[in-house]
Amino acid sequence: MAGTTGDPPGAAETSALGAMLRYRAYARRWVFLLVLSLLSCSNATLWLSFAPVADTIAQHFLLSTEQINWLSLVFLVVSIPFGVVAIWVLDSIGLRWATVLGAWLNFAGSVLRALPSTAIGTQAPFAFFMGGQGLCAVAQTLVIFSPAKLAAVWFPEHQRATANMIGTMSNPLGILVANVLSPALVKKEHGILIMLGTYIIPAGLACLLATTCLWESVPPTPPSAGAAHSTSEKFLDGLKLLVRNKAYVILAVCFGGGVGIFSSFLALLAQVLCVYGYSNEFAGLCGALFIAFGILGALVLGLYVDRTKHFTEAIKVGFCLTSVVCVAFALVSQLQGQTLALAAICSLFGLFGFSVAPVAMELAVECSFPVGEGAAAGLVFVLGADMQAWAGRWPTLTRAVCCPQNGRWHCGWQAVPGAGLRAWWLCRQAEGMLVMLLLTTLTVRRAQPSFSTCQDGLDPLDWRVSMLLMAGLSVLFSCCLVLFFHTPYRRLQAEAGTSPSIQDDGCLAAADHMPCPALSP
């Protein structure tokens, strides 16, 4: 650090030494991140573990498909009221207790789900399943908003975006694991107990690590000036500041709209593609490519913004490229025999669109500082449909059905018999619900072509107008973000003038409050 004009000799060195004594990053931050990532991944696998094998579960326990579907839908219902409570817990009670509580609820839910497959609880299997899923659903609200908080209070400024990306992307990774592991383990009914027991292992490990390895919510010494002022606003005061923050509102609306588009894309993918002869297996592959390339893109983009701090530029470019890919999907999805092109488009859709989620969380914190990170990041997800939630539902959906009643069109879900949602009305948060309603309402019936692979026994729907609307909305949200979103990086400004955070990796515990010798001026 350069000293100011007229400072006596050695003032610069003294200032740098004082900064190093004040801000430091502890090696155990990586342990916290590992525990949170494992917990988030485990929670996602528990959420979607029933969906890929719904038929087998329903047949073995004499349950209806509606009951099996509720085992996934309970997460969506619980996320609305408990999401706000979880935001308050994160910013008021602390990250450690939120993580430990979430880990115990997640583990207890995983055990309760497995009881109907043993000698206990066989008289009311659905009650045990729903009870276990309900506990896991409450745990999810404590986990899904935590990465931004963890990155802010434990990691130095040059690692926050990467830490947020790792914690955030562990949830869709769990979705992929569930969709691969459940069908592999449950080939016959005797594999149900094996599946349920297998999912207990990571939940138990996350619970053990959270209880024994997490000692505090914040480090003894903050890693940055932003961490030193984290959660300086009271909860309700912070919410008021967010509502009045123009940049935050624009980001929340545009990002929430983008999440709604991604939700619609994943939920309707099989329904759109089957009209033109593409199989459900191919639609599943496209959904997997979307998530996999999204995780890859998030890794690259997280490392980039950590080094450059170009949060706004990254998210604006990502939105614009996503709009181009969305337009391409709207056009190519209406053609036959374009498997390679569609696979490439879905991969790029995830690469450009899905990957901006962690950056948007960091940007939400930057433009709303000093509001608590839990509130800043959590409300962005609450406004739009939760991406991971909808991403996990696509294997159980086949198509939306719109029927005329009393002179008006009414739309709901109809699924492949025994494998999905039946006549479920859309009940998700604001923008995601509006986007889904628009897309499904604009579909019309068409004469069934000979190449259709739709399996619900009804005439396929014409999705051309809906897909063009989806592309148009993507362009609209991108234009609004590019033209109207401008914000200073309030947290980085608060950290301006301070020296880089130091690391105690390799330092003795006794030197917790002293600079490492190698880093001393």
C-alpha cells in the first residue's frame, strides 16, 4: 500500500501490517465449503430419488402416482413459507447453526424415508415417506441460500465467486446423481431398500461433518472489509432497503425471468421434442447436457470473475448469448432429425445461461451491500421459480394439457400413465408461474403426424408460438438487463484501499492473530 503524501517513513509498511493483522482467511473455510456442498448435493438426491422410479415405488407400496408425485412437490410447497424463515435464520442466528440444523433435518428425513422398507412402518408407508421428504424440504431452505453467505464471511475477495459457484452447483450435481443412481439401483422391487439406504450414507456423512467440524459461523478475523460489515442491517430494515434499491430490483426481475425461462425449458423439453419424433431418452440426454455444461460454465465463469471482478459484464454477456441460443432452440426444435444440433444447443443453453446463476448471486450481494447476504441472494431465488427445483422435475413431466371450459382455456399437467404429474395446476412463484402459464396457454392441438413419439394417447400440441414467445421473453429480459442495470460494487468499494487478505494455510495455530512470517513486509 502506498502511503499518503507527507507520511513519515515507514507509514506505508505500518498501514500494510495493520491491514494484514485485521483481515485473514483461514484454511478451515474449505472444510465449511466441503460440508455445505456435500449437504446440498445430498439434499438434491433425496429430493429427486423417487421420481425416476415412481412406477416401481407405487407398485411395491400400493400407492397412487399422485402420492408419489407429492414426495417431490412437497419441496416446492415448503420452499415458499420456510424460505423467508431460512433467510432470517442465516442473517440473524448464523451460518453454522443453519448448516447444522439443515444437516440434522436432512439426515433425519433420509432415515425416516427408509423405514417403510423395513419391518417398521409398513402399515402407513406414505406417512413415513412424506414425513421424511418434509424434513428434507425444510433442510433445503436452510442450504440453498447459504453459498453466498459462506463466500462472503469466510472467503477473501479473490475467491468469493469461486466458492459461491462450488456451493451453488453442488445442488444440480445432486439432481444428476439422483437421476442416474435411482434407476441403476431399483431395477426390481428388492432394490428399493438398497436405494433408500444408499442415500442415507451421504446425508449421515454431511450431518457428522457439520456437527463435528463446524465450530463457528464466522472466522475469528474477517477475510475482507466486506466480511467485517456482513449483515450490518437488521432483517426487516434490509428487506426495505432491497425493495428501494433500483439496481437490485432490476436484477431480481430479469434474473427471475431468466430462471422462469430455464424452468419452462426443462419442464417442457420432452413435450416439445416428442411432437417431432424425438424420444424421451433423447430429451433426458438434452436435459443432462444442459445441467452438465451449466456446471462447467459456472466453474469457468466463477474463476474469471474472481480474477477480474467483471460481474456486470459477465452476466450481461451471458444473458445475451443465452438469448441467441434460446432463439436457435425455438427454431430448430420445430424440425425433424436435428439430434446433433439440438444436443449442441441444449449444451450451449446450459453453458451460457445456467452458469450465470452464481455470478448473479454475487452481484446481488454487491449491489445491495450492506444488506445481509442471505436476504440479498435468497429473495432473488424466491422471486423466480427455483432453478434446481424445476430442473429436478423434468423427468416426471411429459406435456401440458389445455382444455376449453365455459368458453375459456384452462391449462394443467398431464403425464405418461404411471410416470408423472396428472392434472397438476401450476403453483410456483411469480415469474416462473407466469412464463409457464403463457407458454402452455398458447399451445393448440394439431393433427398427429406419423413421426410423433408422444405417449399419452392424446393428439400432440403445436409449440411453435410458445417457443417463439420463450425466445422473445429471453431477448426482452436480456435487453432490460443490458440497458437499465447499472450499479456500483458497494462491497468492493467498502474494501477499496485495503490490502489483499492473507492466508493462514500452513501457519501455526498459535499465530492466529499474527501475520505469517513469509507475508510480513
